[in-house]
Amino acid sequence: RLHNQGARTFWIHNTGPIGCLPFEVLDYPQQHENVDQNGCLRSHNEIAHEFNRQLKDSVIQLRMQFPDAALTYVDIYSAKYSLISHAKHH
């Protein structure tokens, strides 16, 4: 719809590491095999990774469908996980 109205530049942000959100970490039982080195829930982050993979595939398809548009895929997951992983440094 936006493209039909003349929009040609899009930023598409993926989802962040949902397994690191405080309410996720506090509300789910902490099972050692489901917690990574940063205290994040692995299973929830795996869901985020799959969502992001499918989103990236969709962006690739949209680029083919709308070759006159600039679609920028923004990797929020990596940026936020890096901040979490190196929190003491920041």
C-alpha cells in the first residue's frame, strides 16, 4: 500500500533477543540447559532467530517484487545482544 502511494525507502527492523527481556527471564523457570551465558532464555531467542530468518527472506522477496524501492534490513537482534553480552564494558 505504501509503495502504491509513492514510498520507495523502507527500513525493516528485525526483532531483538526476546529471551533476554526481564519479564521473560523472571516469568519462566530457569532451567540450566535453557539459559545462555548471559542469563537469556535460549528457546525464546531461537524463536526470535527463526522469525528474523523468515523476515529476512521476506525482505529478499520484496526486493525482487519492488526493484525500484530501497529496502534496508536492520539487524536489531545482533546490536541488542551485543549490548547485553558486553554490558559491563558499556
